[in-house]
Amino acid sequence: MVQSLVDLKERQNRVLTIVKGKYGLKNKSEAINLIVDQYEKSILEPELRPEYREELLKIDKGKFKKFSSVERLRRELLDA
């Protein structure tokens, strides 16, 4: 486990206290961990999340057409 000394402004300290109380956590460290976990799930760039690799593997198994040149791709798109 990593330990950190964190300087918080009054407002951020209040938010941690609210999160701590709302989720019945023991201390503000658990509140910070919860916030970081939720950040990871909702905001972190997809390529940085572990689930992204699984999604890429599913896409990779799909059906694809190969084109020998960009011109052939353009013809295919225009014909469609």
C-alpha cells in the first residue's frame, strides 16, 4: 500500500466527508479510493482501462474486407 500526504482545500475536505458518510466508509482514505475507482470507470480514457483489451479482441474477431489500395476502398464506398 502506498501512503500519501495530501493538502486539501476546505471544499474538497467537505466533499470527502460527505462521500465518507454517504457510503459508510471508515476514513477519508477509503473515500479517496472510492472516488478514484469511480473516476477510472467513468472518465479514464478507454485505452487505459483493462476492459479495453477485451473489447479489442472481440473487434479483431469480426469480419473484414481487405483492399489493396485506397482507390479500391473509395470505389467500394461509392458503389455502396
